[in-house]
Amino acid sequence: MPGYQSINSKMLQVRVGPGHEVYSRRGAMLGYTGPVSFAPSATAGQGLGQTLGRAVAGERTSMMHVTGQGQVMFGYAGMEVTTVELDGSDTLYVEADRLLVHDASLQVGTMFMGEQGGVRGVIRGAVTGQGLFTTTLTGQGSCALLSHGGVMEMPITPQRPVHVDPQAYVGHRGQVQNKLSTAVGLRDLVGRGSGEAFQLELSGTGVVYVQASERKI
């Protein structure tokens, strides 16, 4: 039986057992069967220093360590749930509050936005509301992401960079460079935009996950 099984677009069933523990967003457990335990986790697999840095910045999301043996149902705030499989060949970059659940076997890290784009990376985090840090997941295993309206996967190639509305960005994976660019969009021309007219430009090789909404969590 697969570890992650969709119940519907907003609910996910995850198998927990020996050798298959998970971390979940606090408050996301909807129900479970079997002898399963839930314990608050200060680090959720991250280094203590990374966790403290995010806590100081006010960007830490509370997680639970789920162990035992049984089936656990997860969902959060009626949002859409998308499962992502990692095979160890690349890194997933995603906002911490977008993570519903992930395998404990995955290596979790924190990347300072300045590592991708220097000062522009920091400005990007401030302008888009993504903050100063983003979460990285590497290794082999599964995770589930939250979105408003579901996500689509847009491939990124060296010949075909992708431009994304910052508010619709959920995460990306692969060897991807991203930067904040300015452009005049249709919303600005017709008076519906905020006047900022920013886009994320992603180039390289990989995939970007884009939600069908501009709502943030």
C-alpha cells in the first residue's frame, strides 16, 4: 500500500509504521486508526541553529512528530493537498507554511533568501511576503503541499524560463535560479493591480509549483 493516499483533493491518508515516521503541520490531523502517537517537534528534522533563526524571524511553523503504526488522515483549513515524490536527485524549495506533512527520512534544511540573489533575494522575500527563509527538502521520500485551488507543475528549461506571479508561487525543485523582476501586467493597465508589478523569473532546469490563486496562507 502506498505511504500517501489521496482521500479527496483536500484530505490525505498517510501510513505510519516502523521505518516510516512523518512530521505534520500542527493542527492538521483529522483522524487516525491504530496505536499512533503525536509529539510536538521543535526542529522537525532541521538543525537547532536553523530553527532558532526562523523563530527569531517569526517564520517557524509548529510541527508534530508522528510515530507508531496505523493510518492518519491529514488536511488543513479546507486547502487543496498535492503529494510530491522526491527521488534524491534534486532539492525541493517550499515555504514552511505550505508543508502539510513530510517523511521523517527526508533531510530538512533552511535556506536564507540572500543565498539566492544576495540583496535581491532578501528584497524578494520582503516584497512577496515569503520572508527571509525558505525550507529545503532533500533525499528519497514523500511530502504533501497545501495550496488554494490546487497546483500545476510548470517545467523550466534553459531554453524556456518561467515567469510566475509571486503570490501564486508555492515552491520549486531542481537546478533553478530565481530572481524578482518588474513588468507591467494587464492588471496594472486596467487599474486592478497593487502598482508593484513584480514577477518571479525562474530559469535553469526543474519544475515550479504554481497555485490557482493569489491568496497566501
